Amino acid sequence: MLGLLLMPLVAHADSDTVKVGLVGTADRPVWNQVAKAVKSKYDINVKFTTFTDYNQPNQALVKGSIDLNSFQTWNFFADQNKQLGDKLVGLGKTYITPIKLYSKKLTSIKELKHGSTIVVPNDPSNEVRALKVLADAGLIKYDHKITYPTVKNITDNPKGLSFKEVADDQTVASLASEDAAIVNTNYALDAKLSQKEVLYTEPVNKQTAGYINWIVAKKDEQHNKTYAKIVKMYQTAATKRQMKQLYGQNEIAAWDITLK
């Protein structure tokens, strides 16, 4: 009889713990503060699972080993969600992080020479983003008719640059041997890359709206009230202030941003 009475209490305790998946450690300080605020106001416990690459967190959501994740742009999410059978949903915007072209060998984009090698991430959404950045920088042109172009779809390369495709989490390591690399901001922050190593920064405008990051859940949890409270506590003035303090212009709060 005692065991039967205790069962609902255990289930209730579990329902007040939410597991959030993150990639790397760069976003952890902000999420730690969100977790404290959620605990204080709603008595909800937020626990974290840290992943090392972009492919794991959405799979973990589908499998149910985490409840939410916060690491991906809308474009990346749309591509992955399609591959995973449309089982996920975006719950709320977090921030946008302009990606950058970094180098440990060069100090200016003008120093790129004929045959210099630039590393780009090899997943579909991040590779096209890298190509857009290189095109904005005036280094290349590529075929815009293709949804997910790769370096093979570059149509104009006046400097005769070479390109190397690697996994997102290997772009930082490639800087030791290659001339330059497009590095996603979370990996750049984790590696403590400096502004002095930046050759070019992605512009933030309407064309980059698809690169706003989102908090994501399983589709059947779209109206989960507990998850909605966590999103609400993330999207606050306090979070915005902390982002600015920690990351400056590397990470820009985007839930109320107006892109021009």
C-alpha cells in the first residue's frame, strides 16, 4: 500500500526536472543563470547534458534522453528535423552569433594568396553559411540555384583558393595547419579565439534570419507548460545583459531583434 502511495510522488518529482542539451561549454554560464531563475520562480530543476558535436542533440531529443536542446540555428534545425522525420519543434528564439573567418597565420583578408587553403564546416546548413560569408567577403561566387551548395559549386574563385571540408568541431584545430577557417561561434568561444584572429565577420541582417538559434523540443511537447516557463525565463532582460557582458557582439539576443 505504501509503495502505491509513493509512486505518484516520484513521477511528480521527475516531471519537475528538465534535461537540456548543449554543445560545448560556451553557453553554460547563461544557462546556469536561467536554471537558477527557473528554480527560484517555478521550482523546476534544470539539468544539462553537454555534447561535443551538432549531430547528437537532436537525436537525443528524438530518443528521449533529453527534454530540450539549445544549440542550433533555424536553418540547421530545419534540415535535421526533415532527416529525423519531422519529430521536433522550435519553442523559442535565443540568439544569433555572427560566424567569422579566423586565421592564426594572417592578419588581414588581403593576405590570402593564390592557393591559400580555407577550411569550411561540412554539414549542409553550415557549409552554405560559410560559402555566403566567403561570398560576402568578395572571395568567391557560388551557384545560388542549389539549396545546399558545397565547395564543388563555387563558380568564381579569383584568388585560386583551395578549400577543405571538415566536421564543425574540427574547424578550430585546422587553424594550426591551414591558412584560415570559418568557425562557428560556440567553438570559437570554447577555444578562446581572439578578435585579433578574425579576418572577416558575417553581417547580421534579414538575410541571416535563418541563423538565429532556437530552443527545441519534441513536437508532441510543443505545448508543455513547464518548457514554456523555461523559454520565458531565458528570454529576459537579465539574460540579454549577461550575454552582452560575457560575449559582447559575438552573441546577440534575438528573441526581440529587428533585422534590416
